[in-house]
Amino acid sequence: MNQGRPDAIVIGAGVSGLTTAICLAEAGVRVVIWTAEPTEETTSMAAGAMWGPYHVEPLDRVQAWGAATLDILRRLTDEPDTGVRLVSGIEAAREPVDPPAWGDQLDGFRMCAAGELPPGFAAGWRYTAPLVDMPTYLGYLRRRLSATGGQIERRRVTALTEAVAEAPVVVNCTGIGARDLVPDPDLFPVRGQLVVVENPGLTEFFSEDTGSSPDLLHYYPHGDNLVLGGTAQPDLWRREPDPETAAAIVHRCAEVEPRLRNARIVAHRVGLRPTRGQVRVERHDMHGVCVVHNYGHGGAGVTLSWGCAADAAAFTIAALTYCKPQ
Ligand SMILES: Cc1cc2nc3c(=O)[nH]c(=O)nc-3n(C[C@H](O)[C@H](O)[C@H](O)COP(=O)(O)OP(=O)(O)OC[C@H]3O[C@@H](n4cnc5c(N)ncnc54)[C@H](O)[C@@H]3O)c2cc1C
């Protein structure tokens, strides 16, 4: 495929761009991805990544996007080498709080008895959800795209008009990059830092409902490794890991699970959650050319990925049908 002019250029090779490009390529659209960074350096690579539509709006569309993605992620657990598994565990809070409204979409969702919770926790709920090992999953997405002829090129775009000149439809999946590219001043980074340690043998996840605190607490088992979190620091752009923050993350997790106290650190991860009042998935006509936006997923980009990609692909295909030939 892709001899000559593509039908669509997708900008961005994180989870949003790859998933959207796959939906397009599998529908027969000639698609090429342009990306400033390799997938390994995206925010998507840094994610934990557990299904859960936390703190994202608009609620009605988020519910549909999340449900569509949940369905596909569940099916991917049956395929080898996707990096998606179903994992059970507990989310808990130190104050009495209600469980999330979307809990009943998850297998085995139930409230915990007091004896199941770690010391100091007042409420909790147990469930089984898709947990995604992002390095493996993003590799799977790239292979799946390439199997349909979709290509990825390293290219930083300084203005959307650059891409608009080279394909009838441009799909903007640039994560936090959309702030300058669109431009969109409503989009801001929420910095997340994680620590990857050797897994001392844990098979279940644990996550604290920390409300609006910038200090998160969770651990996710990925086979030999465990991903410890984390932070949610608004308006912080620093992409280098901070050693003191890493030590604090390990300390918080070890207070709940003492086996983590001396766990060997394997890697540090940092990403900038592209955060906005509302996730933006819509068609926008730019000087007569069709741009489809798919960005602003905050801390739920993996959770919403297939649902948003399906909508973005549908807008793109409709635009290809009705756009003026250039
Ligand atoms: C620590 C952490 C933990 C997380 N945990 C979870 C979780 O458990 N569950 C969940 O669902 N989500 C989680 N998230 C959120 C999730 O990672 C993001 O919502 C998601 O990765 C956003 O993906 P994206 O593809 O839109 O953006 P990105 O992954 O940031 O990709 C953007 C792409 O656009 C490209 N780009 C940007 N600007 C330009 C330009 N000008 N020209 C060309 N290319 C450009 C970049 O190079 C990149 O390829 C977490 C995030 C962090 C940081």
C-alpha cells in the first residue's frame, strides 16, 4: 500500500494515533502516520496502564468510548503478544467514598469487606479489569498497522496546514502537542511519573482513590515487573524522572505492600497526560480542508482509545467521501 498520495495523514504515533490509523487502514483507507517522536518516547509508552475512565468528560461519550474499548481489550487478552491481560485487585480509599459509577461494567465488581483492606483504609472495591503492558501493546499496534500497509514516518509538523497540503484528510492525534499545533490553550499537561521495579511475586493490583491529590498510589503487576505510581502534577512539563519523586512513590507503595520496600528499580517513566475540560474528537474544517481531532484524553487515553479511534475514523471516512478533490 501507500504508493503515492495517502488518503489520510494521522499525526501522532501514541496509542491514539496508532489505534486510529489501524481503524482507517483496516477499513481500506491508505494511511500514513507522521510523528515527531518514536513511539518509545511518547506519553503512551509511560502509561501504567489500567482500564478506568477517571476524570474525563463529556460523560455520555466517555461512557460509550470506554465500553467499546473495554470490549476490544477483553478480546485482545485471548491473542498472544498483545500485552493485554485481565488482572484482579482492589481500589480503596482512606475516607468513606462511593465506588465509581463505571464499576459495574467490570467483571466481579463488588465492595470489599473491612478485613480485605490494608490498614488505614475505610472503603474499597474489588474487580477484574484489562491491564495493558504498554511497551508490548504499542509494539503489537505497530505490527497490526504495518500488516495492513500503514506506514510510520518521523516528521515534526509545525502547522496543521503542512499536512493538509499532502492528503485530503488530516487526523490530529498529537496528545499534548496539540496545545501548540492547533493551537488549543485549554489543553494542559498533567505530569505523571512511575517507577518500574522487579516484581517480588505480586499477582494482584492495588490502587488508592486519592481524589485530587498530586500524589497517587498504585501498583500494577506485569509479569516479572511491577509498575508503581505515581504522580498527577498539573502544568508541569518536565519529562526527566525526578529521583525524590521516585523515592516517594516507592515509599507510598511500600507502606501498603511491605514487600516493595527493597524491590530493585528497573526503570523510571514520565509522561504528560494531555488534559482538557473535554476530550476532543470531532471534525473541523480548516480553510476548506478536513481536519479530524482526536486528543485531550488526560489520564484515560488507553481506556478510551478504541472508542475514540472508531469515531475519528468514521469522521475521516465521511470526510473522504464528501471532501472536495484537491
Ligand atoms: C504516568 C501515566 C500513567 C497513565 N496511566 C493510564 C492508565 O492507567 N490508563 C489509561 O487509560 N491512561 C493512562 N494514562 C494516560 C495515557 O497515557 C494518555 O491519555 C495517552 O497515552 C495519550 O495518548 P496520545 O496518543 O493521545 O498521546 P501521546 O502518547 O502523547 O502521543 C502523541 C503523539 O503525537 C506526536 N506529536 C506531537 N506533536 C507533534 C507534532 N507537532 N508533529 C508531529 N508529531 C507530533 C508525538 O510525537 C506522539 O507520537 C497515563 C499517563 C501517564 C503519564
